[in-house]
Amino acid sequence: MEIKAPRGTSDILPEKAGIWQFLERRAISLFERYGYRRIITPIFEYTELFRQGIGESTDIVQKEMYTFRDRRGRSLTLRPEATAPVVRAFLEHDLLKHSQPVKLYYIGPMFRYERPQAGRYREFWQIGVEAIGSLDPALDGEVILLLMHYLKDVGLKHLQLHLNSMGCFKCRPSFTESLEGYLQPRIGEFCSDCKRRIKLNPLRVFDCKKEACQNLLSNAPRILDHLCEDCKVHFHEVQEYLKMMDLNHVINPSLVRGLDYYTRTTFEVISPHLGAQNALGGGGRYDNLVEGCGGPPTPATGFALGTERVAMALEKEGVSLPKDSTLDVFLAIVGRDQKPDGFALLSRIREEDIAADMDYGGRSLKGQMKLADKLGVSYALFLGSKELGRGVCRIRDMKTGEQVEVKLEEVPKWLKIHLK
């Protein structure tokens, strides 16, 4: 039997992992600059969390979750998204006691049973933030700004920000009633998935990507025409913050996102280079999710972006990423007899928190230098019988080609100073 990775998954090999590390490091640096702290939740949760949090009518709960029973018969699900788990952790560990809003970020894999295609996988990685505990439209502005700031920070230029309001549980019923009145006479013209959505939750029809269904929705009622006064004011203020930050945006009345917990602000960032799966990330406000998971009424907002899609967009735009070398120094040994001394020197260098390596494949000096160049190190060290006889090590700057000789006992200190 030929064993391969399951369909819809992929191995992230070292070359690709370098892009992942670049994207994650930029996220960590930027998010923490905005006051967000990292949270890590389990990869699987009790199934009821997602049924209750995401919504029974969503495609995710209906047909995309990886659900299984453990040995005691309890239903568990690989997380299809991270907001519900973060809210569960927020409640379980009583983060309500902390000053509000509680600002968190996460990085990790999610799982959905979907038809694999470019930009959509069954195991996929997300980077996201959640800000829990404030209804302030300025917080919506900050979250949207943070998403745009991050995507521009990693090098993307061709971005489109789409914005909508989902209203609240006060004004949404009137919109739902109006939408049902529009959809019911036309229900036979929709695809089978949309027919099911119309029965369970009419708003979900806007999730459909089929052109025929989208055409049928072109004259459908707009949720923006049904907003209550509070939601109108909130949406207006969010847009004012975006204008203040020079963030151009498109009002998209069909943008409802794929999860039932969204209220008021919803947003999405599109790349024109990615075809059908063109959303790099998005999010919005979810003011009822904490209460729906058993907590007190607590407003919240956040976003998630797809690591694979961001990586694809970077490639499509031809963005030149920084060379991701994990090594600073390569030690080239000139002659087998010098290997023990080289190994000892290498160990002392590593003790100074310097990333260093040497050849273990019996390469010639020329082969070792080719390897050093391929690894992208800053300095190559040469150690042979001549150098050892004089108690020195020859050091080459790989960028300039300049060489110096440094006393063996001073090599770690010299590298530490120059690598800074």
C-alpha cells in the first residue's frame, strides 16, 4: 500500500515553512504592538460548542465538520474555526474579570470537510484576533485596521476591503421576513443547497457562490435598508474611523459571512489574483456569542485570515520575501583530523545563542562552501591544521568576501558582536 497524505492536506516542507514562519513572526510582532496576547486552544472540542456557537443552519455544521466519538461515546469535533473555542476559554477561565476588552490572537490549523481546490483545503491554517468586551465602533475600526496593516506589512498591495452590517437581533427579523417574502416565490430556481438554506436560515443564501443563485439575488432586499437606529449609527461611526485612517472600502450588502454568530459590522479583504477563493481574511462583530455559550451579554469583534491564501497572494503579486535562513554561521573543516576541534568550537558558538552548523556529509572544502552559500549564512568559519597551529580561526563575511583571523577563544564573542 502506498501511503500518502490524506486528500485536502499538505506537508509544509522546510522551504514553504519559511514563508509560514515569516507570516507568523510578522503577525506576532504586529498584533502584540496593538496590545493583543496569544491564546492556544485545543485542536478538538465538544461538538456542541460549534453547533451552538456557529449555528445549526451553517454549511460548516451541516456538512463540513470532522466529528467523531471518543471511547466513552462523547461527540468531539476538530475545530473548524477558532472564535467559538476562544470564547469557550474566555468563559471557562473567567477572563471576564480582566480589564475589558480582552484582546487575544491565535495561530493554528483548522479542519473542514470541503472539496479541495486552490486556496481551500481540509486542513488549513489561520491567523486571527478576538477583542472581547467592548461595543465601541472604534474597536471595529482597530480590528479592520490591524488586518489591513498586517496584509500590507507582509508585502501585499492589491487589496479590496468589503464592508457590511448584519444588524442586530432587534432589526434582523424584519429583514429576514422581507427576504423570505422575496425568496419563497423563487425557491424552485435555486440550487439544492440554497433550498435547504432558505428553510433553515434565509440569510445563508448569500453564501452561495453559484452564478445562477447570485443572479437571482441581485434584486433581493438589502439588510442595510432594515437597520435599526442604533445599528445605523454604529455602522456610520465604523466607516468614519475607516475614513480617518484612509482605508478605502466597498459597501457589499451581500457580505453576510458564513457563520450565524455575526452581528453588525462584517468585513472581508479580497485579493483580485486568487480566482474563486479570493478572500484573504475577514471577520466582524459577534455581540451575542458569549451569551450564547452560557456567559453574560458581552460584545466582541475579531477576524481570521488564511495563511495558505496569503502565501498564494504573495506569490501571485511577485512579492520578494526576506530570505529565511535559520543559520548565522557555517563552520568549514579543512581536513578530517580537525573535526573534533571544530565540533568543540561549534558547541561554544551555539552556547552564545548563535545559530551555527557544520558539515556531516564528508564534503570537500569547495562542497562545504557551496552548502554555506545555499544556507544563506552571514559568516563562514575555516578551521584547518594551519589555523589550529596558530590558535586562530579564519572568518569570511559571506556578503563582502572580506576575511579576518580571530583567536579561537575569542571567536564566539567576535561573532556575537558582529552579528548584532
